[in-house]
Amino acid sequence: MIQAIIRYMRGYVKIRVQGYSPERFLNLCRYHGILIWGLMPVGNAYEMYLTLDGFRKLKPIIRKTHTKVRLLRRYGLPFFIHQHRKRKAFLAGVLLCMGLLYFYSCYIWDIHFEGNEKWTDQTLLEFLDTKEVSPAMSKDKVDCAQIVKDIRAQYDDIVWVSASIDGSRLRIQIKENEDTFQEEPKEDTNQEAPEESAAIHPTDLVASEDGVITSIITRSGTPMVHVGDTVKKGDILVSGRVEVLNDAAEVIGYQYQESDADIYADTQMEYHDEVPITYQEKKYIQNEQRLLWYFRLKDYQISLGTLQHGFKQWETRSWEHQLKLGENFYLPIVYGRISVKSYSTEEKKYSEQRIQEMLTQNFTHFSKEMNEKGIQICENSVKIHVYENSAIAQGTLYLNQQITETADTEIVVIEREEQDEPIGTDG
């Protein structure tokens, strides 16, 4: 991009070379350091681009190679100025525009972040603003090394930062530590945690649904059910109370722990999905539209058009774009458009095929969500029924899923009976 701008500023030409030995012509151009680009064979000749300085050096080469050179077209600012030399106001405007471009190229007009997922662009921009790094700042004041240090010092979970200037854009690349999470600030206290907080809170695993047990893997606790058992919602599946027996197999106490197990069961659920068979179709009314164009230069905005209307029904659309030259040369000029369109509505009816597609698509999406939750749909009896005002998909789904949820373990106290010892008396 920069090279193309330099060529345009200095001027260049397009020529056609033909004759007895155009290849020798090209070799001599290379020998004398004449830059050539865009070389293309055209019949028995060659067409190419070269600078004005290179074009002025061609006479001895043309005489030596006995070739003919034809000037096809001129490009660049020198030829443009010469062509419009009598239009002084126009040339003054062009020079002013070029001066403004050069002036704007000395500033940063856009800050772009890459690689940030946890910290949003807005959060990072607000932090940089506290360090006096913001759009519309001079490039001379941008210290990329200091920006990297400030970001690393502020955010502990950012493990790598790179800052560079591309055109009028400040590009900041970030690598976050994926193993860390944002923690809420904790109150500073010197008090030691009570001993009760370290104690285990005993819990049971109970059934969250009715079903038939298909798999059970117990890691802690006492299993109360087996594969093939039918359970009801609320039944204890794994108890957090473990019996302590004596030599006579009598219960003399209990140990308590947090139950932990993977328990799957076959369950059922009713599926219901309803969609209307009619919809409102929009019909936009021609010649009933309002447009507002706007141009914004930093804090100043110029608007063209109006959005005032008396439409009964309308919709608003808008878009805006920041002006840039090339990929990274951003300018502080934003332009956009806001449109208001008037429309009327007409009630229409879905076809039966479209209704089936909608309900099938909804069921497919529902099945995908269930699968992401670890719930497997083994079988279904869902059918579609079309009525006067709506269409309904309903039926029974046969699932296989985990059915455990935690509940507090009941604490049982065993009362021990102590026999009175005989008291001896003197006779």
C-alpha cells in the first residue's frame, strides 16, 4: 500500500516494447537498475510499468537494442497536476486533502484487540484510558513497551501481550490464561475459620425422577438400590449414613459422609410443542421511506435527511462505517445511514409441509440440547396434529439420564442402656 502511494506521488508510465530483441531490452534495464513491474506479453511485444526516472534512462538502451517503445498511458500526481493546472481551486483542495491525510496519519484513530475472551474490548479500553492511551492520540506519545507492562501488571491472568502500530491503528494482541477465572474480592479477616466449617456435611443422593435403574457406580455412601429397581421421585438411592457394627453384627453407631455416585435410569417425559398455522407477512409500501445520512468527525456530526414520519407501522434499520485507507489506515471520519420503512401486514397460512419442517426443526434442536445435558433420547412417540389455529407436536419421550440430587442425611442417635451395678452391703 505504501509503495503504491509513493509510486503515485512520483508518477509512472505504462509502455509497450517491441522489436528484434525485447528480451535484451529487459536484461539491459535490469543491468542499469531500472525498476520494472507488471510485465505482460502481448503478441510479439511486452507491456510493462516503470517510473518516470526509469523512463528517462531508456534512450541509450533503445538505440542499442534497436527496439521501439510506445508510451501507452501516464499515471500519478505529476500528470494529474499538469492536467488540471488551470483549476487552481481544485488543486488547492487536493493539496489540502493530502495535507489532512498526512496530518491524520500522525495519530491513532482505532485501538484493536485480538485474543481477548474473558476481558471485553470496552473494559480494556477503559483501563487504557486511565493510562492516557486512547484514540486521537499522537503516535509520538504511544509507548508500546509501557502499554504491555501496564496491561500485564493490571491483569494477572493475561500471560502474554504484544502492542504494535499498524497505520493509524494500535493493535494489541493478548494471550489469556485459560486455567484461571475471575474471582470476586474477598474480605480480609484475621479470624480463623471455625472447626465446624472443616467438618463433612453428610448428604444422601435421592431420585429426581421416577424411573428404572440401569447403571449405578458408587464412590462413597451406602447404595440403597440395584440395577433393575423401580424408584420414585424422592427415594433414597445412596445414603450418607454408614452403619458401624460390633462383633455380634449389631449396629453400635453410624459414620456420616457425602454420598457420591453416578446413577442412570430409564425415565419418561411428555413432549409438547405448539406453533401457529398463520403468520403476518410484511409488505413494504413504496415511496413511504425516510432516510437520514450522517457524517461524524470525532465529536461533530452532520446529518442529511429526516426521520420524521406519520407511518402506522414501520421498521428502522441503521449501519455505520469508519473510513479507512487500505487495511490499517483508519481516519476519524464515520458515516452511516438510518432508514425508516413503512409496511402493512397481511395474514397468511403456512403450508402443511412448512409446519412439519418447523416442528421437526424444533424437535431436533430440543434433542440436541438434551444430548448436551447428557440426557439420551432412546425412543419417542411424538406425533404432529394440525388444528384450526395451531399445530401441535406431542408425545412421550423415553430417556436415559442421571436422576440424582442431593439431600441432607438424617442423623440417627443410638441410645445405649447401661445396667446398674449391684451395691454390696455389710451383713
